[in-house]
Amino acid sequence: MRSRWSTLLAHEEYRERLRHKLREEVAEFLSADDSAVAEELADVLEVVHALALDLGIKPGHLEELRAQKAEARGGFAGRVVWTGNA
């Protein structure tokens, strides 16, 4: 839906704007307090899903890839994070 406040962008410009928006939303998440963090994460996911669709990746497939990587690498369950080969 377009209005006087929106425009239909060319493919490459759309993708570049989504990338910029993702950086913006991640920055907002990082600076959010606990009361706003869920809403900011939802905004991040919205942009991630839009980027995935623009790249031809269905959200379900994206979730499958995430789950496979978590299974292979352990994900972040239990607050465990990789610290490198030190």
C-alpha cells in the first residue's frame, strides 16, 4: 500500500534501505531498557523477515537454517558463547 508518505523503490534501493533499517533497529534494541526490549526485538525480526523475503528466503526456511546451525554449533542455549580458539 502506497501513500503520499511512501514510495515503491527499485529492487537494489529497497534492499539497501532494509539493510540500513536493520542497523537502525539493532541500535534501538541495544539502547532499549527492559520495558521496551521485546518491542525492539520484534522490529528487528520484521526487518530480517523482509530482507529474507527480498532475497527469496521464506521465513520458515530461515528458521530451519537457524535451528540447523544451533544444532551443529550449540546455539546460545544455557548462555554459552564461543570465545575462539585461544
